[in-house]
Amino acid sequence: MSLRQILVVAAMATALAACQSDSKEQILATSQSAVQLRSYQARAFDTTDRAKTLRTVIATLQDLGFVVDKADATLGTVTATKLNKYQLRMTVTVRERGATQTTVRANAQYNIVAVEDPQPYQQFFDALQKAMFLTAHQVDG
């Protein structure tokens, strides 16, 4: 390789590395504390039936206008997208919490930016809480 080719390759590698770190910083950057963000991203429910909770999460997302992109019962995850004047992607994880509870955690993204506004999370969890109540009491909604 000539010196010119080496310099071109080095410049391209440096530019690529700079783009990559900017992208990571943008994804990880939040203006709120992690504890505050997690406080409206997660809820605990008094059930140990992870499969039923996962089905209720899927139904709730669909009721809110999301299209389910992927659901994995083994991992306990659901990813869904809502296209309504904007593209909002939500990934929900369902995990057992102790012997009597299940934790549901939602992460929303607008394009590649994490959503920090509590409103989409509150909407989702309000609807999920109602659906979980109806499911637990076997009431058809």
C-alpha cells in the first residue's frame, strides 16, 4: 500500500469511529435520571402467570393501535410499532418478580431516540392495568 492509500484508510476508519460513538451517545443520552425514567417504564402485577401477562401485553398494544413486530414467549418480550403521524416503537419485557409478582417493563423509541416523556408509558400501563384486572377476573371486555 502506498502512503496515500494508508492515509485514506486511516481517515475513513477515524470518520467511521466518530459516527459510531455519536450514535451510541445519542441512544444512551437521557436528560432524566435512570431511576426517574424507570419509575414510569415499569410496573409490578400480582400474578405469576407470565404467559397470560404476555398475551395481555400483546392485546393491550394492539388495542392502542400498535402492530406487533415480534413476540418471543421464551424471552418474554414483545416489540410493536405504531404508525400514526409518527413512528413509535415499543419493546415490552415480562419477567417474574419474586414468588407472587410479575414485572412488566416498557421501552419506547421515536426513530432511534429513547422516549423520556411519561405520557406514552402512562397510556400503555393504564390500559394494561385495566386489561390485567379484566383478565384476572375473567371478564370479557
